[in-house]
Amino acid sequence: LRDDAAVLAVPGGGSLIISVDSVVEGVHVDLALCTPADVGWKALMGALSDLAAMGARPVGAVVGLCVPAATGGGDLALGVAEGLAEAAGATGCPVLGGDLSRAPALMVAVTVFGTVDGGQAVGRGGAHPGDALIVTGPCGGSAAGLRVLRDPGHAPGSDGATAASADAVAAAYRRPVARLAEGWAARLAGAHAMMDVSDGLALDLHRLADESSVGFALDAVPVAPGATQDEALGGGEDYELVVALDPADVDALTARCAAAGLRPPLRLGSVLADAGVRTLAGKPLAPMGWQHRLD
Amino acid sequence: LRDDAAVLAVPGGGSLIISVDSVVEGVHVDLALCTPADVGWKALMGALSDLAAMGARPVGAVVGLCVPAATGGGDLALGVAEGLAEAAGATGCPVLGGDLSRAPALMVAVTVFGTVDGGQAVGRGGAHPGDALIVTGPCGGSAAGLRVLRDPGHAPGSDGATAASADAVAAAYRRPVARLAEGWAARLAGAHAMMDVSDGLALDLHRLADESSVGFALDAVPVAPGATQDEALGGGEDYELVVALDPADVDALTARCAAAGLRPPLRLGSVLADAGVRTLAGKPLAPMGWQHRLD
């Protein structure tokens, strides 16, 4: 079992990119810090981010929703469904169906279907030495939002980051956005490898480098408003995309983003041939981030 | 959110039938009564049964697997994956990918993809007055198996049913089989409506009748070896298929089943025009079975 998206050849022609992502109360979300609708939103966006990272657009989703049987289970299910519908509307990804069940804790398993319209999906393993590494936006916003929600008495943090209201920072945690248009633009601009920052920029960069058998040298990491550099490196759930592409194609990507009304891509650094060298500002970068451990 | 299968038009041609089904520890399964591999098997078979009920064949599945973090979580995940692989092998349905997560309890959400190869999927709503009602096999085996597993001191039950070993009865609970070949044959034989007996024959017959705006008169209910009539009517998880079709097509279905090496379909009764009449042997039949309640 891997958490990558799979490609399915469809009888009768065509193919679908399929990905599944689960959100579990007490593991990925805390209902004291976000609403049931936030959970539904986050569940669909998390699954859609896997499509974004392949340069795909969504065509639909199905949901396995498990809610506790206690009083209010029906309201909880309705709240999650509302957030799913909001995210579906925001991304143009219809929820086609689902399954509703009881469970000891709230769990939302979302399976999404996408397409590259006959093109080639972008994987993690294609980064070449000499490629530019860019990111679609600053990182750490979701982690900063979680910090603010857990400790509302403290103003959002520092480290040279732009000041931001607590509400705006919290929204980065509660309502993250899958970067579907950015991923589509990056694929068309010739991206060699792409990945979403779902588990932390540093950890996900190491994974992309592992899959591509390369190293990297980062010049700097763009930090989201209200976030710290540690949050930007290890926070995860930002759903920004890291893209490796020929340096000659960066201007084309920037132009595509501008034409589509998207934020300009931000330079992170370069891909190196030596897989043993992985640095930020000349110092070794540890794979900080969210690790899925089972024992 | 409904628990029906959805049909997705695929960009580039073709279409997929998609269904999602969840199995949750403590709700659908008890790990004291079955192994992790049994849970994996049951999860995939439960989802595949939805395809069988539409007359579809499977082309693939993805899995959202959530396991507790306690010691043994890794073994639990591996056991479930083994059962998934066994069921995948038995049905020719590859597991294409998945997502692994922690959770307070074991949960397996399976999304399956199927096709009718350009044909028309069979729904629940097409039963006509005068149709014959048949079932692909005797019911209650899974419920009898659960009873035997819960109370191994008692021999399997009675009610005129064939004697059966406790192991064979338990297997009906631990390793149920989605009736994919039977559903395919029934669609080709002209089935008007079809449904799997996942929540109990009586309840599922009422649902089929509700969707078709018809009644029914059952002559008798075939009872699985070791099961009681109550288990056959209200047990669920047998995954046998109930089929409504023109009485003139029953012989063709029987011949198709024989040619494919399948068990002969069994006569249940007839579809009636009056939706208010729903009887077994002349007496009103209550919708016994597994209801999904949330409050």
C-alpha cells in the first residue's frame, strides 16, 4: 500500500488518475479546533492535492464517511457533508456518492478521480541534476494556523514573517487549498517532477529527491505570513507544490501562472547530481515533517 | 450521501461504475472472531458485491486503511493487506493503491471500479409486476457463522437446514464471496432489477420494492446450511443477489449459470403491482435486517 496516486486504464478508452486520502479525528484533526465542515473541506482538499501534484484536474470523488453513534452523529455527518460540498464547489469536483457508517471516531476517506486529458501525469521521480526547484507559494501556514488555534492567547509568530491576523492564519489550517491550477500549469510548462507539501516541505523534498536519485541545494524557503521557518520546513498540510523543471522553463511557468491569475512561483534552489547533498543555505537539511509510523 | 454505486463518464471515452464500502472494527467486525486477513477479505468483497449487484465486472480497487497506533499496528496492517490481496486474487480485481493512516480503531474503506463493457448497469428500480424474483443462493450463512463464532459450544442450527460443520458455517461469515459471475449472467439474461443481500434479504427486498414501486409475494426463502430462517431473512452480508426478471428469462439465466459452472438460481416468488403487499407464504414480511442508524 502506497499513498501515491494510481493510474487506471478504463475499458472503452481513457484513463483515470485515482488517489485516496483519509482524515481521522484525533490523528489528523481535532474537533475542538475546527468544525465538522472544516473536516469535510480538508478531507476533499487533501485528496485533490494528490491530483494537483500530478498535474491532473479532478472529475469526481466518492466518500466513505464514518461517524460516532453518539447523539449528534447525524449533525456531525451533515456538517462534514457541507464542507465536502463547499470544497467540491470551490474546485469543480463533484462528489458522486459515498458510504455512511458508524465508527468509534470520525473518519473521512475520500477517493478522487482525475485526468490529464491525454497528457502525461507528472511523478516524483523525474527530477534531473541542474533542474530549478520552485514552490507554488510560501509554506508553514497550516502549521501556524494550528498553533494559533491551540493557543489563541499568543499572536501569530515572527521569524521575519509578515504580520497576519489570527483569523487569516487559522484559515490556512482550517481551509487549505489544493493547488490544482498551479499543478496543471506546471505540467504544461514541462515539469520533470512534482510533489505536494502535505507532510512538510523538508520531508517531501527528501522524498522527491529519493525517488529521483538526486540531491538538492536550497537557497531559501518562503515562509507563509504568521509562520516560522521551522513551520515552513516541517509543518505540512499546506498543499503547495514543489516542482523540478528545466531552468529555461521557469519563465514560461511564471507567465502561465500570471495569465491564469495565479500567484507567481517562488524559487527554492537547484537539483544536484549528488544524492548525498541536501542543503539549505549551505547546511544539511534534515527530513523534518509528518512521518506515518505504525509501531 | 448514498451507498449506491455511481457511474462516472471518463474523459477520453468509457465509463466506470464506482462504489465505496467501509468496514469498521467494533461496528462491522470483531477482531476476536476473525483475523485481520478476514477483515481485508470482507472489506474488498463487500465493495465488490455492489458491482456484482449492477451486473458489472471489477477493474480495480483502492484502499484507505486506518489502524490503531498500538504495538502490533504494523502486523495488523499487513494482515489486512494479505486478506485484501487474497480477495483481489480470487476475483481478478487488482488493488491499485491506497492510503495508510493511524486511527483509534481499525477501519478499511474500499473504493472499487467496475465496468459493464458498454452494456447497461442494472439498478434497483426496474422490477415490473409479474416479474419472477430469484436469488443466487441460500441466505443466512454469514449470520449463522457469526453465531457459531460467538458461541462455539453450540452446534450449528436447525430449522430443517442441512447439517454443516462449524468450520464451514464460520467460513460463510469470515470469507463471504461477492457474486460477480452470477450478477454478470443475470444482467446478460435480462435482469430488470438486482440487489445484493448485504443488509438482510427481507430488508433488501423491501428496498428493491420501494425503488421499483412494487410489492412482492415470496413462496419460500432458501436457508443456508446451518442457518435458521430468521438468519436467512435478517442476517445480511451473504452477498447473494436478488434478481427480478421476466419469468420467460429464468430458464435462460439458469442455463447461463450452468454453462458458467455456477450454482442454479433459486426461485423466491413474484413481483406484484400493489406496493402495499409484501408477503412470505401469505403473511406480511417485515423489513428485518441491518439498519444504519446515526442517532
